[in-house]
Amino acid sequence: MRQRKAEAETGPRRVLITGATRGIGRAMALRIAREGYEVVITGRKPSPQADEVLKALEDMGAKAHALYFDVTDRAAAQTALTEFTAEQGPFWGVILNAGINRDGPLAGMSEEDWDLVLETDLGGFYNVLKPLILPMARRRSGRIIVMSSVSGITGTRGQTNYSAAKAGLIGAAKALSAELASRGITVNVIAPGVIDTDMVTAEDRERILPYVPMRRLGKPEEVAGLAAFLLSDEAGYITRAVIPVSGGIF
Ligand code: NDP
């Protein structure tokens, strides 16, 4: 397999994908495993959905693990990730994908909905990456992919919390790319438009479709394809990029 030669040079290409129990994270886990990477999926708790993803990965013959922690829980993230890397070695790639939305106009938005979206979508950046950065940097080769959103670029009505968190992720990823470039680690941002997953309600679909030039929702696999490319050796000189997968929505 293509990854074998690379592994001989830098150790196993193990990739952590947060929020990979369903949706875009699941599609990325399957796609990336197919490319020969070792995959570690995460979710908040063990669930039938997480088991299904693990089984699908194992059926493909992939080396796969699951870790369970809430990305808003700094101590839990630190413990799970530090214990895992102490046993298995550092990650080569990290895809920060776990995320939620709690939409509504700011005038009616609860404190809880504001805080939870910021703590999950932006707070997860610190809580997950902080325990992993030094071991990755020592390896002098790696990839970090951050899942933002078109909302983080344009700001979307009814999504002040989500747009703020996703814009914050773009700033954080750009800053981190500058910190890690000399270590051979690229940091890039994927900004999906509207992708057909549990996150998008039937009303969202009706409302948003007229604004999508391609007049359809994206498929999780169409985001996974870009993630696989950003992990590849061919993408080794791409860093600090923000790449939409959006059917042209703006
Ligand atoms: P889904 O709702 O389908 O899946 C979300 C995933 O995140 C699940 O695996 C869930 O795990 C995990 N997750 C949620 N909260 C937490 C938490 N606190 N701790 C740990 N894991 C958590 O979402 P999508 O696949 O649609 O979205 C994936 C990413 O892409 C998100 O960051 C989202 O903001 C972004 N995105 C999605 C778009 C879309 O249209 N779908 C558009 C733009 C960006 P579990 O519930 O099993 O614990």
C-alpha cells in the first residue's frame, strides 16, 4: 500500500478524526482508511453508530480504534489523548471535525446555545490539539485539518454563535500553520457549504437550496475526498489554506 513507504520513513501514519461516529467524520474515516492510514475515531460516548463505523473499518482490514470523550471536557480530552499516545505513539494527522450548531437569531439565543457552540466548535481546537502538538512537532512531519464552514467565512443569518466559532477556527488554524510550518506539519481548513448529514434539518434544506448554485446538497464523501487529498504527500506544500466544498454557495 502507498502508505507503507512513507511509514518506513516517519512511523505509522495514524490519523485522529474527532466526531467520526456519523456524517462527514464517518465518511472521512472510511475514505482515509481505504488509503491505508491507521484511523482513530472519536465520539462523545460508545454508541451503536460508533460501533458500526468501527466494524466497517475493521471489515475493510483497516487498523482502527475508537476514543470517547466530549471535546468540551478539557481534562477528559487530555487524559484520553495523552494515554493513547503514550501507548501507541504520536498521531501523524489530526482532523478536527466534531461540531454542533444551535441556530436562531441572536435576539432569542439562550446563553447555553451561545456557550455550547463556542465551547464545542472552537474550544475543541484547544482541548484536542494542545495535548497532541508537541509529540507531533517532534516527529517533524504531519497534517492538521480543521473543519470550519462557509458560515465562518461569510457570517450566516441565524448562526451568530456558529459563524463566530467557525471564523475563530480559521484564525486559529492560520496562526497554528505559521507555528508548525518549519516542523513539516501543514494546517489547512475545509469550509463545507451544506452537506447532507444529521446536522441539516429538512427546513434548512428547503431554505438554503435556492442559494446553492449547484442546486443540491453536498455529500459527506465529497468532503472526505478533499481531506484525503490534504493528507497526501502531493499536498505537502499546501498550508494555511481555507478551501470551500460548497457547490458555489457564498
Ligand atoms: P453530524 O451532526 O452528522 O456529526 C457530528 C459529529 O460530531 C458526531 O460524530 C458527534 O459525535 C460529534 N460531536 C458533536 N459534539 C461533540 C462533542 N461535544 N464532543 C465530541 N464529539 C462531538 O455533523 P456533520 O458531519 O454534518 O459535521 C461535521 C463537521 O462539519 C462539524 O464541525 C460541522 O460544523 C461541519 N460542517 C458541517 C456542515 C453540514 O452542512 N453538515 C456544513 C459546514 C460545516 P456523537 O454525537 O456520536 O457524540
